[in-house]
Amino acid sequence: MKKLFAVLGDPIGHSMSPIMHNDLFSYYQIDAHYLPFHVKNDDLEDAVKGLRALGVGGFNITVPHKSAIIPFLDEVEELALNIGAVNTVVNDGGKLIGYNTDGPGFLRGLELYMPSIEGKKVLLIGAGGAARGIYFTLAKEKALAIDIANRTVEKASGLIEACPYSTSSSAYTLDEASRNLEEYDLIIQTTTIGMSPKIAELPLNVTNIKKQALVCDIIYNPLETLFLQEAKEIGASIQNGIDMFVFQGALAFEKWTGIFPDAERMRENVLNQLGGKTC
Ligand code: ATR
């Protein structure tokens, strides 16, 4: 019988996950289908009960339910529990187990450009949910130092205090960080600044980025934010948010099927979906 997979979110119409996973199911000849469901906050518990009753193979959770889902699951892996957010659920013989593949997805994508982060000095820009997942994942991987710069500097300090993995970190304002950008080997932009439709904005002044740095932006719409364009002009290497999106999906697919899928195929599929509407 065909297995059901799903993604729950609000809004959900823009999600590229259904096309990405359905393409993989057919490519690997797995009898399964992946559907998007628009679920409001108040309906989340019922939605999870419904998926459980239907014997779903697994599902993804997206904004705004990644934290709210946790009490409705039977088990949550350590990293997801520490991050406080689940984006992937596996139905293991009736037991719903939650994982976070966002941070690990970022790391897998990063490895295409920077094979090891051990000993690297990292600057994370932003201190919201996306930053938290990436910060905890990198801290677990033993980056030498991971500083955090945020408009609200108290949120950056709060993230550092909350991290259960040992790393050396300081919190900075965006202005302070922009003055010291030459210290960093890896700079990761996680705020919403530069995302369509606010494409003309920058989180901070990039003049001091060093040429040898790798500069990542987790935004993929537009494919090249102003931040990445300016970093590229300075001579730095750049990476957009497509890889994080693709690899979070690849890791989820692997948890559901045991197959680590063809990430290049996934990337092509996502780029095709984005075609013509990237800004
Ligand atoms: P997400 O879950 O996608 O990370 P979020 O939790 O709302 O989203 O976090 C958004 C991030 O973008 C935060 O770091 C936020 O800074 P604050 O903590 O000071 O709010 C940052 N951000 C959003 N708009 C911003 C702006 N106009 N200027 C500077 N930072 C901004």
C-alpha cells in the first residue's frame, strides 16, 4: 500500500518539499506520496493524531510549528531537543520520533565548500530559530570559536548561554561585528535581511571581510542576496541557502527510507522550481 508522507505548516503553499520528495520517491521507485497540509496552531495536536492514526511513514514540520510539535511526539533526539525544534518526524512502528535536520543539513552543505570546520573561526549573524539550529550543530562539531552578532545583542548572549555544547563564543552588535569581520574564516548570515521582497538591505557592512573567507547566506530567494554579492566583490567565496534546504531534505529522506538521495538531482529540481521567481 502507498505510504503517506507530509509537511505541516502555516503558510504551506510555497513549500518546495512536496515536489522534491515526490521526485525522489519516483526516482527510487518507492511506493509513497508526500503532501502539504495547511495546519493552524490550534489544530496541530489533532493533525498529528490524524497522521498517527493514518499510519503515515513520516512528515516534516515547518514554520511556525517546529517547537510546538515536541509535546505531541513520543521521542525526540538529543540535538533537536537541545535546539528546541523538530523539522522531521519518523513513524517507527507507531512511535513518532522527532529529529532536527536543519542544522545538520547546513553542515552537510557547508562540507561541499569547507571540508572541516575544526579550528575555524565562525561568525553567525542573527540569533533567531535558524541561527540556533546552526549554532548548536556547529558547536557540537567543535568549531574553534563561534561568535554571534545580532541587532538585539541580548538574544545573541542568550543563545550562547543556552548552548549545551562547549565552544568559545562572544556576543556582538551588528556594528561591532562589522568592524572585526577580518577575524572570521566563515560568516553565516541567518537573518531575514535581504530576503525577497527586501532585497536591497544588508545586515551589516561587509568591507572588512577577508578574501579567504567563506560567506554563507541561508536565504535562497533571491539566490544571491546583496550580502553575498558584496562579499563576492571583495573576493570571498560564497554559498547561498539552496544547499541547506536540499540537505535538510536529503537527511529527512534518508531517515524515512534508508537511502541517502542524489543531492545534485534535488538541487536541480529546487532550482527549476525557483526559476523565474527568485526575486
Ligand atoms: P528565524 O526562525 O527564521 O531565524 P526569527 O526567529 O524571527 O526567524 O529571527 C530573525 C532574525 O533576523 C533575528 O536575529 C532578528 O534580529 P532580532 O533578534 O534583533 O529581532 C533578525 N532581523 C530581522 N529583521 C531585522 C532587521 N530589520 N534588522 C536586523 N536584524 C533583523
